[in-house]
Amino acid sequence: MKKLCRRGNRAIAMGHVVMQIRIATPADADAIAAAEAATQRTPGLLVGHPGEIPVEAYRSKIAKLATDGRYIVAEADGGLVGHAFLDPMPMRANAHVFTLTIVVHPGHVERGIGNAMLRDLLDWAQRDARVGKVELNVRAGNLRAQHLYQKFGFVEEARFRRRVHRLDGVFEDDIGMAWFPRR
Ligand SMILES: CC(C)(COP(=O)(O)OP(=O)(O)OC[C@H]1O[C@@H](n2cnc3c(N)ncnc32)[C@H](O)[C@@H]1OP(=O)(O)O)[C@@H](O)C(=O)NCCC(=O)NCCS
């Protein structure tokens, strides 16, 4: 089967599934929270521990970013397979800095979904004049994520030693990475 990713009117050949990227709605919050909790059970991927963030926080983030940033989900076969967002920092002095979060849901990794969501967000960041910089933190051992970020032009800016206390008790370094729109 040919894989297609649709973004707005665009259809992108992906390989093996039909996937669509759309703006998240508050109704997606439960599925997103469940997918993050499932992802968090594998140490070394996301910072949070399972169940730590209340579903209401996901709902309000989606609502806030409808105007202040961009919150997208990837859908395939009627279910969510990923979510990602760009969230501006809160103070005026650094409101041009948008923090990236990206999660491909368990069972769907390494099928090009992360690539498609990151392209969507960075295309938007390139077009939106409010964005002066995109930042993220990635666990030092998460080489798959670092590969994706480097492929899109993110560069390492910092290493925060023993910053993450994982579910399995290990302390892990965090790598700070950044991307700048070309203007
Ligand atoms: C990291 C993540 C967003 C990547 O998305 P994805 O859909 O799985 O990845 P894609 O299929 O788009 O691309 C994967 C790429 O990583 C490469 N890769 C896979 N494992 C790798 C590894 N151990 N080291 C280096 N590169 C690796 C693949 O070869 C592929 O490269 P290519 O596009 O150049 O061929 C996704 O795996 C994910 O959400 N994981 C769980 C949560 C997470 O780690 N989020 C990021 C937190 S900072």
C-alpha cells in the first residue's frame, strides 16, 4: 500500500500508511495524555513520569496554542499516531523563543511520522514572524530523536549534566538544541 501524508491540501508520499496532519483540538487531550504516559514508561524518551501531568493541562495547552503557537496531531486509520507543538516562552523578552515537543505514539515510530510533523512545524515557524528561535531538550541517549533534529538543521547548544532522573533510577544528561528561521 502507498503511504500518504496529507497536510491541508497537500498529500505527501510516505511509504506504508495514509496519514493526515491537522490542528489539535481539546477533544484530543485524553488520547494525547494516554500516549505520553505510555511513552514515558520507556526510560530515556520523555522527561515526565507517567500520570504526572493532569489531562486538564493537555487540554488547556491545546487551547492556548490555537492562537499563541501551533499544536498538531497526526492521524492514521481514525486514531492518533503522534502529536507535536511549538509553545512560546512566557516572558516578553523571550517570547520569540518557541519550545518544541514531539511525540510519535508507541507502535508507530520509524515510519516517517516524526519527520512529517517536524516539517509541518518548522514550515509554520519559518512563515510566522513571531518565531525567532526554536529550542528543545533531548535526552543524551535518545539518538533517534537527535538524528531527526540534526537532519532539520538543529544544532547542539548545551549539555545539562545529570538533569533527568529517569523512571529506572538512572540520572541522564539533557542536550539543548536550537533551530533558527532564515530571514
Ligand atoms: C523521536 C521521534 C519523534 C522520531 O520520529 P519517528 O517517526 O520515529 O522517526 P522518522 O521515521 O521520521 O525518522 C527516524 C530517523 O531516525 C533514524 N534512526 C532511528 N534510530 C536511530 C538511532 N538509534 N540513531 C540514529 N538514527 C536513528 C532513522 O534511520 C530515520 O532516519 P532517516 O529519516 O534519515 O532515514 C519518535 O521516534 C518519538 O516520538 N519517539 C518517542 C518520544 C521521543 O523520543 N520524543 C522526542 C523527545 S526529545
